[in-house]
Amino acid sequence: MSFHISPVVRRRAFLSCATMPLCRSMHLMSLNTPRRYGQPTAFTHPHLLKPNEITPGISTQEYESRRASLMDGLPDNSVVVSVAAGVKFASQNIFYKFRQSSDFLYLTGLLEPESAVILEKRTSGRGYHMSLFLRERDPKKELWDGPLTGVESAASLFGADDSRDIEYFPSHLKSISSSASFIYIDVPKKISARRRSFLRYLTESSFQPPIDFLPASKVKSLSHELHELRRIKSKAELELMRNAASISGSAHAKTMRFTAADLSESALAAHFEYLCALKGSERPAYVPVVASGANALVIHYTSNDQILLPGDLVLMDAGCEFSGYASDIRTFTPQQKELYQAVLNTLKQITPFATATSGHTLSSLHQASREVLYTELRNIGFKISLRDVDRLYPHFLSHPIGMDLHESNVDRRSQPLMAGMVITIEPGVYVPPDPAYPKHFHNIGIRLEDEVLVHQEHSEVLTVNAPKEIVDVEGACQGLLDFTPYWQKQ
């Protein structure tokens, strides 16, 4: 059998091998050293991880500090249980790309499904004992799905005191549950009605027998405790979030330039995701919204199946995930500058109040945004009351963001902002075809959003690469602006 290599392919092969001896030698080294673990390491993927990092940007010591901080805040003899996410299937035997549970990832750095960790608070040593459970290596399974870390290597790689096959997880938990003061774990409420194993429920796997022995009086919410820690971002986390925001911002700018009549909304979404993937994003942080024309009135519009018509306004709500951390940016191609400017003015007036010393909460920031937007809309011809703003602006201004797009499942809207938090600021206006509103604004939806890092005395916009000023958006649409990620300009 013969085959043909095009001149372009041959040239690329020549450049990558003959003119880059360092890369070639590293490639040959990796061929002689088979990958041993179920995820990248600094040895096998030096382009992704530095020495002493478990996941890109996050060191062994940071994972240790997270666990220690969690356990320090719990009563004596407490036990923490966290379980990996399960593999989800699109159809029979056809799986989606795996995404680890954020809480489990935050505590361990382990990226494999069918895994669990148990932390037992102790007074000696480092203050807790860590038992890690995961699948043992299996040549037949690895032939199809790739390497597994295995029990033998897991303890040293992830900093556990011991590691065991996942089959021993139920029996070990049962053996320590009677002496534990409290067991911190998140079990879905519906589990009690169905009497299903919480491990089976959370992993969507059938490899575990039912577990119903945990005494209800001892069970506490792990997410409530863990999300208190996750609210405040470390320097390493902030660097990852800046990268995610910069990648997304640049992709928005370039997608503005790409946008044209007769393209589909899905084409814009695909272009955005492609640009993010080129810069190292693992996946979109959420299903992108690309809403042209009246579709922008639907806040979570994800059909993305319309064709862009000449003169359409396009609302694009999209962000990427980078090394486990999300970004969330919404930008808009302006045609009706008055309405766009009203929303932009609201964003710019509220952002400086996102500080720790301001005493603001998410709820008070939202109320302030309503008042600012009310004034802005009145200035451009809307004859409305403050109460009417809620119809035109039906969603909340802000949410915490981090490893998850909505970082906490606990309502923190009434708690004062704290330095180190990252939140979104996202005012919007959606004008239905109602004679109560100026006709030239009918069927227009505009939402603008920034990621904001809360400091003690000031706020810092992380999404600086995303065009927001009218002149910048127009420049991006014409390809006149440079939105190179900030780390490539250094």
C-alpha cells in the first residue's frame, strides 16, 4: 500500500524534527518511558506541569494546605469523604469527555473516575490521615482507555498516607464510621427514597454494593465547609483564572472579527471554542450562548441554530475552562449604541464597589445596579419606574466563580465581600416588543460581563482582554486591535 504526503505536511515534519533537536530528544525520551499514570505528570508532560505540580499550576504543597485547612476547621474525630465524578454517556458505550468533580479535584488533584478519598482528623502527625481509593491497574482496560495510576503509585504521587483498591472503600468507611464524631459528605436527598449507594449515585457506576450504614445523626454537608475555603482564591488559582479569562477575552475579540451575515450562530460558537482550544483550554466552561436578533431575549438561549441576518445584533455568552478553572464573559456587537452604552455605564459604575472595605454584598451590589440601570434607561427615553426595571433586567447581577462557573451551591448573597473572592458583574437589559418601551429598542438583548477579583481597597477586572468600550468593539470587528494574551506580551 502506498500513500502520499503533501509538501506542506513534509515541510512541517522537517521543521518539527530536524530544526528542533530539543523537542525531538524529549519526544524520543517519552517513547522510551511509557506513561505510567492516569493523568499527566511533570515527567511525561513538561509542557503542562512544572516539577512538584500535581495538576497544571497547582503544587503538591497547595493540595496539602487545602486539606489541612479543611480539617483544622472541623471537630475532633471528624471524617471527610469525597467521591470522584462518574463517566457520563451520550448513548450506549459512547461516553462524554470526563470532567472531574470539583470538590474531589480540589482536595486531591486526582483526575480519574471510580475514585474516592477519606480524611480522618487526628491529633498527631499532620493532623489528619488520608486514604485514597482508586482502580487497580488493569492491562485489558488500559488497552482501551489508557493508563491508570494504580494503587502502588497513588500514595506517593498524591500525598496520601495509604492507597487501596476502590473495592475496599465501603468496608473501610464502615469500619471507621462508628468512632467518628461527624462524617462530612454530600449525599443527594433523593438517595434515601431509593436506598441506593451514594457511591453508585455519584459515580453512576454499578461496581459498588449498596451502602446504607451511615448514621444520619453524624452526617454533615461537606460542600458547606469546603466552599468556605474555595471562596478565597490562592495566588496559583488566580493565575489560572487570569489565563482562562485572557484566553476567553482574546477569543471573543477574534470572534467579533469573524462574525458576518449568513453565518450560523453555531459557527460563531465553534469558532470561539476552536480559538480557546488552540490556547490550551480543555473545554467550554458552559454551553455557549450565541443569540442573534430576538433570540437574545432568552437568557439561556443555547439552540444556536439561526442564521445571522444583515443588521442583526448578536449577544455571545461564552467562556473557556483552563486547567480546571472557569471563565465567564459576555460581550456584544453594538448597533444600537445608546442601549449598549446604558448597560456598559452600569457595569462601569458598579465594578469599583466590589471591594472588601465597601461593606457591599452581592445583594446590595445588585440593588445598586438596578438603580443605575433605571437612571440610564430613563436618560435614553424609557418611561419606566424602578419596579419596571425587574422586567427588563430579570437576572441577578453576580455570582462567585472559580473551579465551577457558579462556585458555591450555598447562598452567599447576603454576606459581605471578602478580599480574594472572584465574582462576576453582569448587568443586562432585554426589551420585549411591548408598546410601553421605545420601539427602536424592541427585541434587543444586551448583557455585558466582567470577572472581578475583590481586593481590600480596590477591584481588579480579570477579563481585560474582552472588548467592551464601543470603540474597542468596533475595532475588534474590523480586526484593528491586538488582543494577544498578556503572558505572551511579556
